Amino acid sequence: MGLLGWVHSRGFSVFQHARCISCTFVALAISFLVPVFLPAQTPSPVNASPKASATSGYTGDKACERCHAEIYRSYEKTAMAHASGPAVGNLIPGEFTHAPSGVHYRVYEQGGRAWLSFDRNGADAIHGKRELLYFIGSGDRGRTYIFLEDGFYFEAPVNWYAQKSTWDMTPAYQDAHHIPLNLPLAASCLSCHAADPQSPAPGTENRYSEPLLSQEGIGCERCHGPGAVHIAKMGLMINPSKLDPARRDAICMQCHLEGNVAIQQPGHELNQFRPGDDLQDYVHYFVLTGTAREYRAASQFESFYRSKCKLKSGGSFSCITCHDPHSSPAPSERVSYYRAKCISCHGVAFVAKHHKKNPDCVSCHMPRIQSSDVAHTQATDHRILRRPDQINVTSQNLDQPELKRFPQTEAKIADRDLALAWESLAESGNESAAAEAQKYLPRALAETPDDPALLTAVGFLNEKQGKIQQARSLYEHALRENPFADVASTDLGVIIAQSGDLSEAIRLWKIVFAKEPEKSAIGTNLSKALCAEGNTAEARATIERVLEFNPDLPQARELLLDFNRTPPECELH
């Protein structure tokens, strides 16, 4: 069978929360001509007592325990303190057969190690397993596990859904017909589940230094800031309750706000955010209005900001008005605990006559709603509705959906933000977003002509319109500004390959595939070009590399059969 055409990367340099419940460096110079397959790393155990980092200043919770023992013991019982950790000792065993793919998954412990196995019989049989090293998710709503493949970290394709006590596929792959084993562990997942979040090595998406986790769970310093200076010189720590409302709320917002799209700001990463910073310096969130309003599992802050309690408080009402970050009420105490929070604002006289037979305020005014983005999961409605019959999560219908900054701001919204936000929505399948992206992208690029994300996005827009030379120039410009602009490099390779210069396309794709071997589209492009150039041995090795990270990919399995024919089948059409 003949080989298929080239595949674009089809992504842009836009920051988006990877839903961890669903839910990828070694610096390589752009002139390298051969792939550098990095040696596998040996995972290190979670360090229970990490030393202070010279760069981040994090010390770990054990350093706090010495002076704050009571708070430490109380916090250890909260869900946040158990948001991540080693898989062994925290494994939830189980198994299920996924009907659309016919794959039987099993999560189990054997010989003191945690494993995920996957098996399917028949003509497209596949059998294998991955060792599970870490988990993310406290288990209150769900949990996913992390494995390491040749130095790169990935999320398992199956999740534990606590509310229904069931194992199933990750939300984005409920209907997948093949096993997604190449789901990279994104830095945004670590930002919300780890104590000392780190960035992947430059040029990679999911290669991290060891240990991956400096301690179990989210630590004290995620809300109070790095503690090294405080310990060494008794310097002040951040007290969120003493900050102005915007900076106070930002500490919770960094993990409990998702929106429809989030745009990372140039030169900043979300995991660089520290308590006391302005979150808007790092990321701008947008919500889509004029359509049915979805209720997202990880966007409690969006709903909370719409509550009348929040709107009428003048900034005094916040997450910590009702939630004590240092402790969680026992199940037997939840009703009285949250009722007391309501009484603190509404007064004893009011609640004494308001449905006095039902002391559970939350059951009526903050019920659980099925989330729109995470299967088997309900999330508490933080809109705090006055009337329970208003539970329907919709907004007014408009002829034209709009993107609005969240939280709202009087500052002018940059064209760059709108351009990349609309483009992100268009790439995710929103049909009405494409026209808006085409309107804003050229305007934004005119304002910031050296922005690699915009150059790449406008380049792809030109390519779709048949303006190939303009697209090529824009991709090349993006790479001059940022040699790690791998999407631009990949799509530039497509243009060059289509022009007949396979050698240059191979050079570009080798560089990217060496750093991101989980990107199957790049590996298949590279293998087809190598075969067409007569280098069948390297083509075969490349497609085997694709299958190492994505063993159930039909196109890769077919290509391997083609390359193993006598003579190898390398036709391009």
C-alpha cells in the first residue's frame, strides 16, 4: 500500500490547562543533522525531606513542621496534601475492558512495583505493560498515574473516577479505538498537583529533572511562597489573607480556574507564579459567552466569581471565607461547618427561620452538577444560587459568540490574546472560531511582528489559503526568533518536503522528533521521507521509535509492514 501524505503538527504555542484528571530538556541546536536519542533516566523516589533549592527557594513541608507542628498535622489530612506522590503504596487496583477499542486494562501491584497492563486479542492484537511511578489526583474525584518511557513522562490512558468508583479511559479518549500511550505529562499538571513545580527541559514537553516530585502533594509553599529565606533569616512569608483581593484570589485561581482557553503571556510560565504575584502577568483566561455555558470540573473560581455573595462583597468574600486551607471538616461535621460559614454573613435570625428543618445549606444552594469535561464526575456549583430551580447552566443565546477576559478587566484586551485564543478554539473544533482567528491573527502580527506563536499561527493560516511562500517565510522567521518553535519547524518541513527537498525536511524533523518522540505525526513524516530517500534501515528504526511510544497507532503499524516488504514500499502520493 502506498504511503500517505505529510501530516502537520497542527498546534500553536498557546498555554492551555491539561486536565490532569483527563488528561506533555536537553537543548538541541537547530543545526544538528541527526536525531539525538537521549539516554533513559532512572526515576528517583519522592523525597520526603527535600533540601532547599538554590534556584526556587523551596524547602518542603518538613521544614515547616518544626515550628508549625499543629498546622502541619492538620494539613496532612487534607486532599491537597495528597494531590500527588509515588504510585506504590497509593495504588487503586482494578481492571476493565474498553468496548470501543476492545482493550482490557489492568492496574495492579506485583513484586513491590505498580503496573498498568493492556491486552487485545485478534487480528490487531496488542499486549504490553508500563510501570506506574507516580500518581496525580487526591482520589476524592479521581486519580491518574504516571509512567516513564526512555526519559519522558506520560500520563496513563486510564483514570480512576472516585465518585462512581470505576476505572475508565481519560475523558478525551472515552471513544478512542486505539490505546493512547503517548499522553505527555504537561507542566500545567505539575503546577496544580506538585509542591515545587518544575518546567520540562528546554525544547521538550515532558522531560523533567529528577526527582519529578520533591515531596508528596501540594505543600505549604504553594500558598505562602518559597520558605528558604524565611528559615534562614526569619524573613516574612506570604499570608494570603493580608494581600489585596486580586492577589489573594490569584493563589486559588492558579489551579481552580480553567475557562475556555488560557493564553500564556510571553516570557512567563504558569509554574513560575509565586504567591503575591499578579497572575495576569503569567496567563490570561478567556470564557466563551453566547453559547450554552458548560460547567467545568476544574473551574470553580469562574462560577464563584458569578455568585451574588462574591459580587456584593466588595472584595472581602473569597475562597478562604468558607474553606480553611489548613484543614478539612470531617464528614460528620460538614453540614454544621458550612452552615456556620453561611451564618457568619446572613446572621442567626435569618437562618433560624429559613428552612429550619434542613440545616444543610450546601445541598440546596451549592449542589453538585455533572461536569461537562470530565466523565463520571460532578463538581460543586460555586455560583451559590439563591433558588435551587435556577440550576440550569446556560447563558443567553447570541448570534455571535464572544470571548471575554476572566476575571473582567478594564484594560484593553490585546489582539495577540484574542488571535491565539480564537485560533486555539478553532483547532479544538469550534467552527465559528476560525473566522474570528483569521480576523485577529494578521492584526496581532502587525503589532508584534517577531512573536513566534503568532508567526506560526499566521504561517499556517497562509498555508491553508495556498500562500505557500508567505507561510514558509513566516515559519522561518518564527525559528529565527525561537529555535525551539517546534510546530513551526514541523510545518516548515511539510512545505519543504512538498517542494521536493526531502533532505532538508528530514533535517528539520529529526531535530524535533529527537526532543519529542511522542509526537507520532512527526515520526511518521520522518520515516516516510527517509524511506523515499532510500534509507530504509533508518526509516524502519524511526517508525519503530514511533511505536515505542505509541504502539497501537494503525498508521505506524502499517508503515512498518511496508518497510519490511521486499523490496520496501516507499511510494509517496
